[in-house]
Amino acid sequence: MKILVTGGAGFIGSALIRYIIGRTNVSVVNLDKLTYAGNLESLDDVCDNERYAFEHVDICDRAELDRVFLEHQPDAVMHLAAESHVDRSIDGPAAFIETNIIGTYTLLEAARLYWQEMNDSQKAAFRFHHISTDEVYGDLEGPEDLFTESTPYAPSSPYSASKASSDHLVRAWQRTYGLPVLITNCSNNYGPYHFPEKLIPLIILNALEGRPLPVYGKGDQIRDWLYVEDHARALYKVITEGQVGETYNIGGHNEKQNIEVVQILCSLLDELRPVAGNTYASHLTTYKDLITHVQDRPGHDLRYAIDASKIQRELGWTPEESFETGIRKTVEWYLANTGWIEHIKTGAYQGWLERNYSHRPANP
Ligand code: NAD
């Protein structure tokens, strides 16, 4: 089996590819535009594997997509490429409309053309798996409410609205053209190789440098946190065992207020890298002294929480990490992988392609 993964140089895509190459016999073609969020250094462990290939392609480029389908002949597509940061979508929504909506449409059309040319058995086996977010559901009112697969869509931000649009396109391509699709909607992920603009890595790295730890408003927003490797395992289960046409919600059963998450991170850092031994923080008594409440994001959803009972019941998936075990692993990873972080800070990670290929002679 060969899977075309879009957005494989991103946070979740790279975890998925490390999982597939490391734990299965499946081959992967990683198709990625390498925006600021794409980091091929996250795939250093697998990039020399003969079952891995990389294509530097934008999902909005139809001609290039057609070439990749023809050249690699994938049996399935797992579509993760997206603009993914809510704050950036508020500052500049255009890239979100372009990649998340137009890009998904372009990829669907390229996949449909390729699929239509297949023989009947290949057609029946083909899968298009669209990876989406629980943010399409908007936020929850009651403290006990959960998002199910039939919760109506009510996105709040340009990011979640663009993801909701792409979900609708994917469903329409099945209903109208018969393309065999699956959709997953997942809660907030955390773990190693997370780009430091997102809450958890931002807090860890700011704390280590003695900088303020910004918390939106009172920090009472609730998110359901899932360890990224649990998400990768769930995605692989869905592409290999999921029912065509179905949607699966994926969540971690780990609801936490943002302020709680920040306090847990500070406590772990106090234990693993005490302020007394950190020149940037030696004037503090605890990293918690750095917590700074800042003006809230406009339209900020208060609470997300997932009912993941369908994927548990039908596919036997449950998360392996609790928040306590996953967050400790995450902090330990950031403390041990300063090179990966340094390359992001200096921008050196974006030179990976040139560094890797410029000294290699072309094949005769
Ligand atoms: P990310 O921002 O870390 O990575 C996105 C990847 O897509 C990057 O490698 C980037 O270079 C690539 N990309 C962007 N535009 C592209 C384009 N036009 N063509 C080709 N590649 C392009 O995102 P992530 O956190 O890994 O999220 C992956 C997917 O999972 C997204 O679709 C996101 O909506 C969804 N999701 C994320 C979370 C989360 O907590 N991070 C939760 C649920 C769902």
C-alpha cells in the first residue's frame, strides 16, 4: 500500500509519517509546500527510508498534483495540508481561504480524475481521508455537553470556517461523484515537534528564556488535549479500517482550562529545569511568576470537548497517553531537542531542502 500524505512536514503530518514508516510496511509520499509551518527536520528519522518520498508541491497547483498522482500511483490520500493557526487566520484570512478551501477543492479534483481512471477493484479500495478539527462545531454551552459526529457546524474563526468549508466539499465529492471519502475531526493536539507559535511549546520555550507567559483573558478556555502520537495511531486506524462515508471524532478525554495547562507546564519545568539553575530565570522563585494575562482573542470559543465513543466502539481506538504522561514526555522532549528548536528560531530549518540536495550530483 502507498499513501499520499499532504502536509507531512507539519506537526501532525510528520507524526503520522514517523508512525507509518516506523510501525507498518506501508509506503508514503509526503506532498508539502513547506510554508513556515513545514519542517523537514521533523522527518530526519525516516527520510532515508526507501518507503518514503518527498514532493515539494502546493495543493493549489493542479498540474503538479496530476503529475504526483500519475508518477506515484497512491492507493489512498491522507489530507492534512492546511493553514492551521487561529491567530494567523484573524490577522490574514486569505491564505486560509486559498489553501484550506481552494487547495482542498483542487486536491479533490485531482484525486477524482485519478480515481476515475482506476479499474473497479482499485476504485473500491481507494480512500480519500480528510483530516479536520473539532473547531468546525463552534463552542459548547453546557459543562457536560460533548461534540458528536452529528453536532451541527457553527465555526467561529476564519480558520475553523475554512476547515468547515473543506469538510463540506469532501462530503459533496462523495455524494455527487462517489469518491470514497472518510473524515476525522480531532481535538487540540500536543507533543514533540510542535511549532512554537502554539500554546504548549510557546509556554515551554518562553519560560526557559525567562520571558512572559501570555495567557488569553482569564485563561478559562477549555480544550480537550490529545497526544499527537495517539492521533497518528487513530488516523492510521481510520484509513485502514474505517467505513467509507463515515466521520469519526477523535479526542483525548483530557479537558483542561488553558490556565491549568500553563500551571502544569510551570510545575514540570520547576521540577525538570529549576529556576535556580537557569540563568534566564534565576531571579524567579517559580516559572509561574512569568504568567501574564493578555487581552483575549476576538471570537474566542470557550469550551471544546469531544465524544470519541464512535471510534472506540467501531474501530477499537482509545488514547494511550493521559495528559499527565503525555505532557511530561513533551516537556522532556523540548528540553532534550534544543537543536530542532534553535533551527526554528534562526530560520535554518527552512534551508533543509538546499542543504540536503545541493551537494548531491544528479543521477546520470
Ligand atoms: P501544521 O500547520 O503544523 O502543518 C501544516 C502543513 O501543511 C505544513 O507542513 C505546511 O507546509 C503544509 N501546507 C500548508 N499549506 C500548504 C499547501 N498549500 N500545499 C501543500 N502543503 C501545505 O498543521 P498541523 O497542526 O500538523 O495540522 C494538520 C491538519 O490537522 C490540519 O488540516 C489541521 O486543520 C488539522 N488539525 C490540527 C489540530 C491541532 O491541534 N494541531 C487538531 C485537529 C485537526
